[in-house]
Amino acid sequence: MPRYGGEQYMEISGSEKSNLIKIIFALGIILSLYFLMRTVSEIKSYNFIGGGAPASNTISFSGKGEVSAAPDLATVSFTIRESAGDIKSAQSKVTAKESAVLDFLDNSGIAKKDIKTENYSSYPKYDYGTPCYGLGMPCRPEAPKIIGYEVSEYVSVKVHDLTKAGEIIQGIGAAGVSEINGPDFSIENEEGLKEQARKMAIDEAKVKAKSLSRDLGVRLVRIVNFSENGDYPVYPMYEKSMMATADSAGGVPAPTLPMGENKITSNVTITYEIR
């Protein structure tokens, strides 16, 4: 080991120098990748709605989109309700009517997957005696007694062939069912129409944004907020007084049911940062 002026120096070999250079080079690459990833991440977050630094100056624009379409689905619901002195007899009565309705629906081409029991319930019926009103009227303040049972089944039916809706309602009534609601006319694939209405509303809001920003002499920087309110259709419902009842088997014609058209509306608000 050489000496210079009384001091001693370490001599680094060529291989050690090469390894040191490789280590420094590798650290440089790692640091460069780290800062590059942070920069890309910040840029991406800035492009997201509401991402990046909070916006100090903003302006909002609204848009509305409407799509109209004829309904392609009718939903009919009905309740079978029966009472008897014991629960088994009440259930048997409900089952008998249910079987008659299901046979009719099957013969009418309604698929089993389109028939659904929404609720089935049974409960006792009580005699609470004669109420006491304190007006000299005789009363029986005794413990409630079970005098029978009531069983009910609530069923919904989807009808895809709308020309059969009136016939289906008439047939259900002819089977002895008196509590019928519907039809509820709707659009089965409503999501696609909602997307169309939303796109129309967004396009309208963007056109307003470009026009007004030009008139105001400001620059649209980015979208910082978006909201939507949908006014979706309320479909026509028909009360059972308009429909067939248990007397429908006597030659009463099936009701004519105007279907009309359903309108789906989307209202959006887009907020921009401006400079």
C-alpha cells in the first residue's frame, strides 16, 4: 500500500469500482421510476372528477334528456283470500283457487318463471266480545277467543304478450279471485333507455358549457362534480273495478287496455373548474 507524505491511502480495485458504479446507477434508476410513478399518479388523479387540488372557481351546467318508448311488459297481481274454522280448511280453499288460476295461466302460455308468489300468510281471527262504551250498553269484557283462520296468497304474473293482458285478468277473475290489481305496463329493458336519456342530458350540458364559457371568456379546466336526477315513468294501473271479477265467466268481454307510451327523463348537473 503506497504512502504519500506520511499518509496511507486505500487503493480500489477495478472490479470494486465497477460494482460501485453499478450500485449508483441502479439507485438512480429506482429513484427515477419512483418520481415518475408519483407524477403519473398525480396527473391521473387530477383528471378524475373531483380529483386533484380543490377547485376555487367553479360553474355548473344542467342538461335534460328524454326517451319515449312503448311498454313491452304487463304485470298483473292478485290476492287469494279465504277463511275457515281451522287453518287446514282455509289453506285448502286457497290451494284450490290457486290451482285453478295456475292451470288457466299455463293454458294461456304464461311461463312458470313469470309467475311468482310474493307473499303467503295465515293468521287467526278473534272474537273480542262486545266493546264497552260506558253508555249503558251491555258488553262482554272477556279474553279474546279464536273463531277461525284467514289465509292469503299474493301472486304476481308477468305478461309479455300485451294483447293477452285483458284476457289474463278476465281468466283470473273467472277462477274465483276478486282481488286483482293491474296491469302495470312497463319496459323490461329500462336500463338501456335510461342510459340513452342520460347521454342526451350530458351532451346538452356540455354544449351549454362550451357556449357559455366562450361568452363569459373563461376556460373550462376539468369536471369537478356530476349529479343526476331521473324522473322515471309512473305506469298506468287499473283497479279491479275495471277488471274482470268472479262473474267474468258469464260472457263478459275481456277489457280493452290502452298501453300508451312511457317517457324516461334524466336531469344532470355538471360542475367545471374555470380559469
